[in-house]
Amino acid sequence: MSPERETPDATIRDAQPTDASVIIELIRELARTEDVESGVTTGLVAEYQAHGDSGILVAELGDEVVGMLSWFMRPGLFHGGHWGYIDELIVTAAAQGQGVGDALMSAVMGRFEAAGCIEVAVSTVFGNDRAAALYRKHGLVDEALQLEKHF
């Protein structure tokens, strides 16, 4: 685990098992904005945290968790090295515009770089211009189209 990282606006730290309920609520908040339901459970949060080379960062303003970023790393054959993936980045509506997403992105990008990742990827829904601008600010570019099928 890396040490806590403070910014003028937010403290970023690795999520602890006691953060599961707030992580679930953040994910459900994101799902509501996309008009879908999430099947996330405490057990799935714990499994995600325990899985090798993945983790969840949380952002605090004062003593309140107001954001999270889940990530993982894995070997990639095409580029011949490890790559990082930003799975979910969520900031509560009340905390948006206060540098929380920026702080989470800085923390995970530093983690990927320190681990020797040669590529970072993320996806967002069409029309989420705010998220796309944040990702571009941190050096990510439009390079591929992600296709999905839900079961």
C-alpha cells in the first residue's frame, strides 16, 4: 500500500474493508445516473480488493468519503508489458468541481507509472464530456472503441 496522498482539496487513500458500504453507495449513485442497477455487494468489494494487482482508492473531504476510483493492472501481449485500467471513477454530485476526480486520477496514474505500466486505458459512456475531459487532462487520448455485451 502506498502512503496517503493529500491535495489542497482531497485526501486520497487505499480503501479499507470498512469502506465497503460507502463504495457500494457510490457505485449505486453512478448506476442511477446511467439509469441502470448495480449488483455490487460487500462480498464483491472484498473480492475486488483482494484480487492481485487491483485496488480501490477513496477520496475524502474532511472525514467524508466523496469519491472512489477502482483500478487493475495486467500483462498485455500486444504492447509487450503491463497495462493499467481505470475501472470506475465516481465523485458524489455534491463534491464535483472540487478537485476530487483530479486527485484520484493523479494518484492512480502515479501508481501505474511506478509499477512500470506501459499503457493506461479507461472507458466512459458517450456524452460524459466531463469525464472525458478529466481523462484527457491526464494524458489519455481517443484511441479505441470499446464494445460491450451484458448478460
